[in-house]
Amino acid sequence: MEDMIFYDRLQFAFTITFHYIFPQLTMGLSLLIVYFKWKYLRNKIEKYNDSAKFFMKIFAINFTMGVVTGIPMEFQFGTNWAKFSELTGGIIGQTLAMEGMFSFFLESSFLALFIFGEKLMGQKLHLLTGFLVFLGSWASGWFILATNAWMQHPVGYEILENGKFVLENFSALFSNPWLLPAFLHNQLASVVTSSFVVASIGAFYILRNKQVEHGKLFLKTGVIFGLVSSILVAFPTGDWNAKNVAKHQPAAFAAMEGIFETEEAGAEIVLIGQPNMVEKKLDNKIAVPNILSFLTYQDWDKQIDGMDKFEKEELPDNVPALYYSYHIMVGLGTVFMGIMALAAFLLWRKKLYNIKPLLWTIMFLVPFPYIANLTGWYTAELGRQPYLVYGLLRTSDGISPTVSSGNTLFTLLGFVALYMLLGLLFLVLVGKTINEGPKSKLH
Amino acid sequence: MEIFWYISIAVVLTVFFILDGYDFGTGIIHLFFAKTEKDKEVIAKSAGLFWDSNEVWLVAAGGMLFMAFPTFYASVFSGFYLPLILVLWLIIFRAIGLELRSQFKFQMWKDIWDTSFGVSSLLLALFFGIALGNIVRGVNLGGFDNGISVHEGHYFFLPLWDGSFSPLSEHPGVIDWFTIIIGLIAVVTLAIHGANWIILKTNSSINTKLKGVIFKLNIVLAVLTVFSLVVWQVVNPNSLDNFGDKPYLLIFPLIYLSGLVGLFFIKKIKKDSHAFVLSSLLIVGGITSSLASLFPIILPSVNDTHEPLTIYNTAASEYGLSVAIYWGILGFLLILIYMIIQKRLMKGKVDNMDYGH
């Protein structure tokens, strides 16, 4: 039983991590594509249109990867988490089915039209199709976050005697206080990733001295979008989410902040330290007193419950992983703000394109927003443990009753092998597209 | 309410098999009949331009099934664990085959991805047919053995096969001689459908030859159909009772029959789109007849201890199903609008369409 839960969780974690590499780019990138296309309609400068079309190619590759790795996510609810699906399908089935109907059809239909239809439709309609792709991909985020928000903070339900969750109030799923902050935070984080990708490709072209005009446009746009989104992702949206966790999941909050012992006169904020689960303390800790109480409650002396206040069964089962995920996300987010602020300042002073070390830094920064996005999701999901539906349905009660661990290990190994191949091919394709560049071909 | 969602999901699934069905069929034809590079390219393109928007229908069907019949979703997806995961892997191989073949110019690269596309299309068609065979045959609900149930009555787990390969065994596996026959029917049907799609959407040099292929495959299909009806009686003697009780259900087998008969005149049919409609009728008729023969059951039990799964004992709550009708209808209308726009803009042959790479 134990190893069964372990393999089920590992397979889900592995496949969702790989999957979320792609949508986190497409959601944010669609916004930038709409921006480029809109600018082109206003100023008629060809390089803006090239940029929109170039990034739609990158988008299309990522979209394909998102589709083929996304179908296994939907299937796994049934294959590996059958009991969870049976008990909660009446509720989260609503939001997942709506995702299929309202976002995938929109996204896939208009993506094809954007790519093939520019000449057929004319410029204004082309912008409109781009906008609809953006709308579809953000709607997808909305419905997934609505699903996740219900698991984090269940609302609008009733539990029957046989343990089934039954929908009692449909609109509550969308007015869930967990949803809006989580959605905004997630979408802005996606804009951070795509801005960094755009900026990084721009820096690459400038450094390589190839397609420099486009490179400068990419870098400029990426830096501006990147600065704005990396600020907004922390304040107000990240802050808002942290307050939600403190309010609704205090045990998770204590674990992710690394508070082992409750302090009466205000909680410190931990910057660095390694959780020592045997002695129940942080090793090599660097912390600033009272800041956490102030950030969370605007009260320097407010008491915040530490992990000592909770039963073991209520605490997340992997405190160190949760703690690290959260701190990596926050740490990287802070670095992003700093680098983008510097780059934006130099852009304003018209020096950015000549400062090589910064260009190199921006170019190689590209994996880190992905890591920040993923660790953000790990924080949410590890913090929800040991529950699937917070406080109501334990993770161990959600797995498929008939599937043996040998079968899950087999499929997990298969996914690992297949996704390594997919990842490799993805890099080849994206590399080829970047190498060909955005410049319109001369016929 | 259950019936509304049952029909909606059946419609979405059928649309999926008509649309993605032609890509599967295109892959099968590609594997066996495309010889020159020009044909290979244009045939792969006729699937490659559309597969992802077609596959959205599968995702939609999955989502709706999850919402409306969660118990069925949970039972079937965990019970058919291995075959479903294999289907996922095949879907991935097929997709990358289509997307990658024209990325590099050298022949070996193209051959690899062509094979990936063709073989996974063939296996997917076979697997989907086998899945349908499993649904009409039924499974050992509750894992019943010697008077003891090892699972709750609405759960089961199927091995890929059991030693006897017989549908009459107490624990039939996913693959037995009955489900293989249904699998072959699916392969032949989708090959015909794919060939019609190629004729409709391309100017490939094998279009004329394909009409002959369709004619021959149609003979095979007719034989297999009759044969499967006979063995179905052996597997499940009550399989046709529903049609006797409710004669109006006979419309579904008639749809199938009209497609089958019509396709014998393939060489005389002037408009290619008419032939495509006929093979679509095969798919519509085949799926709906199978579902109608079971209704309101959606998964029969091969033991007498546990009740079959029906649309009533697996459905979500009344409130959930009725509130979903509002957004469901809105969603269907929107999808219809997108499809009309897309079909108008992407009509005609694909030979000269820019692949976007």
C-alpha cells in the first residue's frame, strides 16, 4: 500500500512537472504575441509582425507538447486516482470538463488559423485570432486553478454518507476565495517565464550579432514585461496567496516558512537554513525577527503557530521539500526583480545593448523562471498534503483500489523514458526555430 | 438528465472517432500504400494539419465523462490501466511522428517518423476497437473469483490477456479472440475512412488506386461484420435483445449498413466528399449500434454477483448534471461556430498549404 501511494505520487509529480514546462510558456507568450501583433497594426513596422509570427511558431511547438503531455494528466485522475475521481468527480469534473469545452477548442481552432490564415484573413482578423488563442490559454489556466482551488479550499459541496462529494453550489466554485489570487499569481508567473524567454532569445541574437534588430526588440519587450510581471507576481499576488495559506492552511504555512517552534512575540522570517527533522529545528539559520508577523498580519508582534502546534497527521508529510520549494521560489523571484530592474534602468539610459555581461546573464537566466514556476506549484501541492481535498480526503484514500504498484512502476518507467526522448526532440526543434530566426524570408 | 449527458458524450466520442479516425486511417494507408516521397509528404500533411484540433475531442469526451459519470470514469480508467497508458504512449508517438517528419530533409529521419506515425496509428485503431470489444463483452466486476469479490462491486482490473484468450473465460483479459475481431473491424473501417480522407484532401498519385483498396477493404469489412455478429451471439446471447424491445434503435445498425453498402459503389461515386460521408456513417453506425445494444448499461458484468454499471448507478448528482447543461449547451454552440469558421478557411486540398515550419 505504502509503495503504491509512493509510485502513484511520483508518477503524477513527474508527468505534471514535465507537462507544466509547456503551458507556463504558452499562456504568457500568447500575451506577448498579441502585444507584438497589436503594435504592428499601429506602427506597421515589419519586425513587429515577424516577432508575432516567430513566437507563434515557438508557441505551436510548446502547444503540441502541452497537448500530448496533457492528455496523460487527465487520464491519470482515472487510472491512478480512481477513488479520488469517484468521490470528487461530481465537483472537479465540472471545472475540468469546462476546460475542455471552453479553452481547448478555442485555443486549438484559432492557433491553426493564426498560423495558416494571415493572408486569407487580413491583419485585423489575424490579431483577433491571436487574441482568441490568448483567451483560450488563459481560460485553461482559470479552470485548472478553479479545480486546484477547490482541492486546496473546498467550497460549495456536501458530503454524502458513502463519502461522495456532491456539488451544492456551482457558482461557489468560481467565487472561491482561493481562486482569484492563485489564478493571478499563476498567470503572472507564466508571463515572467515567457518574458524571460523572449528577452533571452533577444540577448542571444545580439551577442551572436545575427538578426540584431529583432534581437533588440525582443530584449526590450522581454525586459519591460519581465520587470512588471516579476514585481506583480510578488506584490500583491504572491503576498495575497501567502496570507490565504496562513489563514486556511496554518500547518502548511508553518512548514513552508520553516517555523518549528511558536514564538509568542512575533515570528521571524527565515532566509536560509536546512530543516533538521530529527531535532526539529533549522540548521545554519539566518532569519530576521518579527518580519513574518508583519508581512502576514501587518502586526509586528502577532503570534504565528509553529509546527509544534499541530498533530503529526495534520502536517505536510515532506516538510523539507515543501520548505525548499517555497524558499527557492521566493529567492528566485527576488533575483528576477533585481536583474530586470537593472536591465530596465540600463534600457532607459540606452546602454543595455552594449553591456555584455548583463546580456550573457539574461541569456543564461532562462531555466530559472521555469524552476520558480514549478517550485511554486510544489509549494501549493506539498503544502496540501497529507490531503487531496484539504482537511477532508486524505491522499492515501484517493488511489486506485485495483492497480498494483508493479503496474504503476512499469508505466512510470515508460513515462520517464518517453519524456526524455520528447524533451530531447523539443530542444532540437526549438533550437532549430531559434537558429532560423524571425526575419521574414525573401521570396 | 443522465440520458442527456450519455447522448452528449456519445456524440462527442463519435465526432472524435470521425475526425481523429481519419488521421488514424491516414496513418494506416501511409504505412502500407504510400511509396513516393511526394505522396508520403502530402498524406502525412493531410493528417498533420488537423490532428491536434481533432484530439481535443478526446480530451472533451474524457472531461465530460469525468463530470457526468465519475464512478464509471474511475472504474474503467483504473480497470483498463495498462491498455490506457499504452494508448497514451501511442498518441505521443503518432503526434511526434507527424510533427517531426518534415523538420529535416534527409531520408533516414523521415523514414523513422513515418514509421512512428504509421505503426502507432495502426495500433491505436486496433486498441480502440479492442476497447469497444471489451465494453460490449463486459468485465469481471468486483474481481469475482470462487465466491469471493476481491474489489468493491464497481471496480475491476483487467490483465492484458489471460492464458485462454477466450471471451468466455471467467476472467477475460483485454485481448481475446472476440476483442481482436472488433479491433480488426476498427482497423479496416478507419483505413477506409482514412483513404477517403486522402482522396478528398490531397492530389496524391495513389488516389485512383486507393478507390480499389477501399473496395477490397470493404469486402473484408462486410465479412468481418457478419462474422462478429455471429460470434457476438456466442459471447453474449442476449446482445440483440434491446433491438427487439425497442425497434426504433434499429436505425443505428441501418446507418452502419447504409455506409457499408454505399462504399461498394466507391468507383462510381463522383464527389469525394460523399464517399467520406459514407465511411463516417460506418463509424457513427458502429459506435451507436454497440452503445444501443447495451443501453442503459455502459459496462456489463460477466458474473452474476455484481450488477453491471449503468448510466444511473454511476452518474453524478442531479444538481451537478442539470447545472452543467447550461454551460454544456453554450459550449457546444461555441464549438460549432469555431468549426464552421475553421472549415471555411481551411477547405480544399492540402498539397499547397504552408505547413507553418
